[in-house]
Amino acid sequence: MRKYPIYLLLLTAALTGCGKSDAPAQAPAVVKTIVPQDPLPSRRIAARVADRLPRIHLNREAFDDTIATNALILFVDSLDYDHSFFLASDIAEFQLQATNLDNQVTAGDIAFSQTVFDRFKERVTNRVAYVNQLLDQGIRTDTEETYQWKREEAPWAANEAEWDDLWRKKVKNDYVARLAAKEAGVDTEDDEEKTETTNQVAEAKSAKILTPEEAVRERYKQYQLMIESNLDSEALLQRYLSAFTHSYDPHSDYLSPRGVEDFDINMSLSLVGIGATLRSEDGAAKIMQLIAGGPAEQDGRLQPGDKIIAVAQGDKDPVSILYWPLSKAVRIIRGEKGTKVVLTVIPADDATGTRTKTIDLIRDEVKLEAQAAKGEVKEFTTTNGVPYRIGVLTLPEFYADFEATRNGDRDARRASTDVHRILNEFATNRVDGVILDLRNNGGGSLEEAIDITGLFISVGPVVQVREQRGVSVLPDGDPDTAYSGPLVVLVNRLSASASEIVAAALQDYGRAIIVGDSKTHGKGTVQTVYPLSKFSEDLGSIKVTTASFYRIAGGSTQLKGVVPDVILPSLYDALDIGEESLPHALPWSQVRSAYYRPWPESVKPLIPGLQKDSADRMVNSPIFTTFLARRDQLKKRMNDPEISLQLSDRIAEISSEKVLENLQDAELLSDKAEKEKDDPILDETLNIAADLATDLGKKPEIQITKTGTN
């Protein structure tokens, strides 16, 4: 077996964004510094982060005024992500100390974080009181005005009058959203679905239904309680120091002792119990990925991009988790096997938070077998009447039993071994082509990515890695090829890291046609976790970017990702999903091309014809026509920073969305006996694979080889 460094390539789990902040009309003239009573040895932790970060990080940037200035912005934004709580005078006051923060942290002084947080709590108290005042006065819903819901780059309010007007519209938006959902029957339908399950639960829920006014009051009440009680000193320390690490890049973090514990749970903050990974965004817990075989993935209602805002245990009342620290949200969603958890979520395709839905799941173990590679032969007939057999190989992650491998276990479970076995099964079944489905695959072992690439090519380089000491080329050294026939790789915007390495290599060699979203995620970096102490004292750890990946052709997968040869429509392309949407993401770069021999029967000349045939099919497909309408509607809403505050407009918007959803559902389920109809992207990829086999002009030459690593 070849030996490579084993990297764990993870989607970002940056803990950014936990809330908002309220500001009284006038800020005090002098910032009063209070040193927090911290149970953690904060001074040693801060000093060690400042010392080690610039030495370990790939770019070795100095821990200086530039880093400190960026850290201040990130820290303030993590509290007040939509720039609605602080006043402009607060920000100006904080910025007076911006260039001193690097020196303070280097000396172990983190008192400034408490100063900002204390001001933030004052603003919260002030604004929650104002919210209740507005609701007491009543809210008109028939006036024509709009609210700027995209406020990440908006200026903070310059004075009290501007501040109050912003909050009048903000609260009105919350109120109108809930009232519109109620008037459009969204909440009623959810309750009816529950009634079909058990009348008892439906009755319990009906007794708990809040009016739109009560719901808005409760939201801000819960937020204030969270700020006052849940964001403790350890969470504040992690947030503040992570603002400095995020100034280097969005994947470098400080992990407090509690943060390390959460990070270690299946890596990437896997939610044990429902099978999902998430990160904090806009005060909610955003679903980043569904783990194959987990309760959420099997249920099918929870989707990447959905935002969890409340959690209920069984039939108990839901508890709002808005603005909670992510670690605490993780804990409340986890639970014992066989217990029920009910999630209240804002759907991914509802950018403005107009609609919510409830999803009940039974917690269960996420078994390794369910996450393993799977193979299935799809038999179908094209429109011209030609039958095809295409093998679909689904790989949720690049897994490996590292402990068993270190112990010399020859039977240790590895993704490459399973993929090799499935390819042999495809050979036995005489498939006409193979689809490697890497959608939603967030990465895994670099060694497995290289070995799996090697199953489709002869000997040659697979990826280049740049570390502080230089660039190295990592090759597939086994000349054997497990499969040499027509190959399509299916990806989306959630395909990251190791997935991008495989797709990029096969594309550069001309070995496979890449199909999917407009690009993959674009994460071309590696993180390593370093404990801050080697002794009994637990100071937490720093997760630091230590290497970056490059294609064998020389370009990085960072930011740009892998651009498919045939692009299919995707809702993800209308959302801010990808490395480029993260602040301080490392730039794209390139190194010298590695020497490699292109695949003898390169598929690159066939790409234009495959693109045209696919486009013609989608134009004539009712399913894709409806899907494109939904995508365009979502894209238009995402690109418009203003939203109407008139109730009639919001009801019309919800109704329009529901019409398209129902139309697409009807088309997908027109033949309920044929369950495969629920994946139109895979259906079209099957057609592309058939076209590729036809263009190559022969059946694939597949030979059964011994199962194992190449």
C-alpha cells in the first residue's frame, strides 16, 4: 500500500454569526473596560494563539494591525450580523482601539471582547423594549413600503431616528412574514399533516400556536435570554479569538475545550442522532450536509441550506435556538436512539424567512454501512429506443478506518476497497458506462481520493500539495486500471475538498465528463488541529490551514472549484453556497503543471456535442422547465435586497412559490410506483452517460481485477 499524509478535508464549520445587537440612542463617551472573571486561563490561551498562528499557518502572515483590524470587523459582525443593533457611534468608538488589539491579545489581554459584548447587551435590552413598544401600538400591513433584508454590508444607523425607523421596518417584516404564512395556509397545512399522524399531537400543537404578534415578541424575548445567559465566557473567548484566526482564512479556528469536544464528534460537527452537519449562520443552525443513511437523509424533508430555528423533544413545546452558540444547538438536537426530535426550520429556498415548516425525526445511529460506497445498475431506454445499462456508484465521503490501518489490519475498511469491489460487480453486469456520484461529498481522506482516482487511470500524478516547505506531487503509482470505459462524474456545490481533487484529476486527464452545478464548493485547503497545551491543563486547540491543493494542470481548486463540462440547473447556484461567499477566503493561485500523459481516448473533443444534446433534452422536459422557473424565481429574490412590507404582496409571493412547488411535485410523482423519478439530475446524467458511450462508439472494456488497493 502506498503511503501518503492523511488529511481530513472538511467543509467549513466556522462559528460565525450569533445574533444581533441593540443600541441605546447615545453611546457613552468613554469605553469602560472590565476584566471578565473567566474560569479558563484566558491570558495564556490568547497569548499562545497569537504566538503560534502566524508560525503554523500556510501563509505565515504576521499577527499585526491588519489582522487586528479585520478581526474587529469579524467579531462585531459575529454579534450584529445584519448591522441593526449597534449604532455607527459604537463602531467608531470600537475602531479607535483596532490597531491595539493585536498587541493586547499577544499580551494575553482579551478584556476588549467583554467591553464590546457588554455594549451589545445594552443594545439588545434597548431594542427588545422597542420591539414590544411597536407591537403594543399595532402594525399596519396595507402601506406600500419595503425593507432592506440584505444588510450584511449596510451601514449602521447614524442616529436614533434612523435606528428606530430601521427597527420599525425590521419588526414589521417579521410580523408580516408570519401573518402572510398564516393567511396563505402554510401553517395550517403543517398542522393538518400532523393531524393525520396523531390527533393527540395535533391538539397539543394547536394549543401552542402563537399569533404573529406573540411569535415576534417571543422571538426577541428568547434572543435576549440567550444573550444574557447562554453566551458564557468560554463561548465569548472562542468567538473573539476565532475572529483573529478567521482573519487568516475562514477555516482556521480557535476551539475552546468545549469546542474541541464538539469538533471531535464525527468531525465537522456531525449531529449525532439525526445525521447532518451544520454551521451557525444568521443566528440559526444551517444544515450544510446530510449524512448518507442517517434519519434526516432517509426522511427526505430536511435539505442542505435549511435553517433550524427551534427544537422540540418529542411532544414537548419547541425551544427557540435562534442565536444560540452552535455547540449548544448541537447538544439539544442530539439525543438517545429511538427518541423523537421536532425541528422548526426555514427552508433553504426561502431567503427572507417568510415560511417555516416542522420536521419530526426519530433519532438513530448513523451506521458506517449506510455511509459507505454503493453501486446500482440502472437499466433504461433512450428516446431513440436504444437500451442501456449504466452503473451508478454513489460515494458519500472518502472514508477510511484510520485506527485499523495504523494497527496493520489488512481488512481495514476503506472507500477505495469498496469502490474497487463495486467496479468489479459492474464488470460482471456488463454495464455500458459508469457514473461516479460525488454530490454532497464534503471530503475525507486524501489517500483514498488518490487511490480511487487510480482505479480509473494508469500510473500518473493525481494532485499537487503546497505546504510551507514547498510543493509536492502525489501520484497514483499502480499501473492497473479497474475500469477503462465511459465515465461521468456527478458533482454539486457541496462537493468539496477530496471530491474536487478526484473530479479535477479526471477532468485534466480527459478521462471523464464532469456534470453538475455551475461549480463545486471551491475548498482547496487543508486544516490541522494543534492542542495549545501538551500537559494536563486543557487550553483548547487551534485548527489552522497548513496546506493547499493544486490540480495536476497547475491551477488551484480554491475558490474556483471544478467547473463541470456539462452544467445542469441547480437551486444551489442561486444561493450563497461556496468558498467565495466566505470572508477572507484565501485567493486562487497556481503552480507549475505536473508532467502527465492525457488519457488515450480523451473525452474532451466530445464535450460540445454532449452539451448540446443535454440542453435539447432539458428544453423539452416539463420537469426541468418548472425547475428552471423555481431557480429563476429564487435567484431574482436573492438578488433583490428589498422586500415588500405590504401583506397582499407577501401572500402573493408565497402563493406563487407554492404553485411552482406543487407543479414540480406533481410532475415528479406522476408515476408514484417509479420512485427513481424524484432525482431529475441523475436521470439527465444517465442520458449523458448513454450519449458518451454512444460517442465513444463501443462497449466499455471492463476487466475484473482483484479487489484491493491499487
